[in-house]
Amino acid sequence: MSSELRLKKLRGSGGYIMANVNDDQQRKGSLGGPDLFLAPVGRLDSEKITKYYCNTCEKEYEGSPKIDYETPNEVVAENLILLEKGQYICTTCGSILAEYRNFSKPDEKAEVGAAKPEVAAQDTYMPPMNSAPQQSFQTTTDPVVKTFNSITGLVVYDSEARRVGVVKEIGIQPGQSGIVLVVTRNDNKNITIKWDDVKKIGDVVLLGGQTTNNDFKCSKCGNPNIPGSKFCESCGNKIK
């Protein structure tokens, strides 16, 4: 694999950076679409960053944003250790350009298991990962979710490499069968995603299968939107 550095745009939820990255870093940043994402790459050497753009400031800056990070080395799930978590921060307004999480699997051949309980809950039953199918996405306002030590803050992408939102918590929602992710979308609305719909947990959460349906397809531009959307994520048209 080539170690030659190439200048690339790496996107985050709050902006983007321009950085010189190698082939391995490009591979990590690719989620199957045309764009490269900063979260899967993790922490880059600030000297490799030539400029960045902040969505809040609506301005491009020369040099690197501020990079804050910590190394908790925390076991967050069976066979999954959170080694490092960090943020790329605008040096002018303090907005977060991107967040990342670096994980390690002690046993590379084994799958990631259930999240570790944060506290002893009344319901100690952990449902199997192959529970009967339920509705994949649904809007939730019910705060009564029995939480486990959650992989919070991870950015969630669908199978089309589109940003769904950020993991708020992992839990078991009353009336549901199996573990769910509670994800806060870009419009600050919480949705639940079945654990079975999670394809991969690493630096980001990647969903498998179909995350959209025709009920939320934009009548104006044809963009397929995430169930529960009130406005098209592409053109802003109101979804009927």
C-alpha cells in the first residue's frame, strides 16, 4: 500500500478539513460514497492539516483546528474497548467540526457483543441479538429507556453513507423487543434504531439494510429521506 500523502477534503458534521493523508487513512475515511469523512480517520497530525472550514462561522481558516482528545481505555461492550475519543474544534468560535472514537477489539476474529451495563438495572434480561424484527426507525418521546454503558457521541451513517445523527444512548425501550440505539438526528429529534440494523460499530456506527422508504421520498426532488422526516434533507421541501 502506498504511503504517499495526498491532499483530501475530510468532512465532519460541523465543517471539513483539508489534510494530507495516506492511502490507509483514505480507506478509513471512505464509507462507500464519494466523500471522505473525518470521524473514521481519527486524530490526524495537525501539521498535516492545511486549512479547515467551520459551518458556524461560514468561513475557511488556514492551518489546523484545535484537536482535544482523551484516552479512557474503557470497555464499552463485549470485545470492544474505547481507546481514544476526541474533537476537532474551531479555534475562532469553539464549534465542533467533527468527533471521533477509536476502538480496539481484543479478539479480532470475534464479533462485538452487547453493551456493558452501566448500573444494575431492575431488568437484567439481555435479549438475543436476533430478536424478532420490529419497525427499524420510529420517533420516540418516551424518556423511559433503560440504558446501558452506551457508545454515546458516535456519528451514525446509513448504508448510503449519509449522516443519520449521533448516538444518544443504548437501551431497552418499553414495549420493544431487543436492544435499541437512541439516535439524535440533525433536527434534534430522537429516533430508535434496532440493534439488528447495526452493521458495524467502530469509529462510527454504520447501519446496514434499507434506512429509507417511499413514504418519505421527496415529491419535489425524489430524495429518499429517513422515516420520520418532516422536510427533505436534500432540498428542504416539506414531506407530505
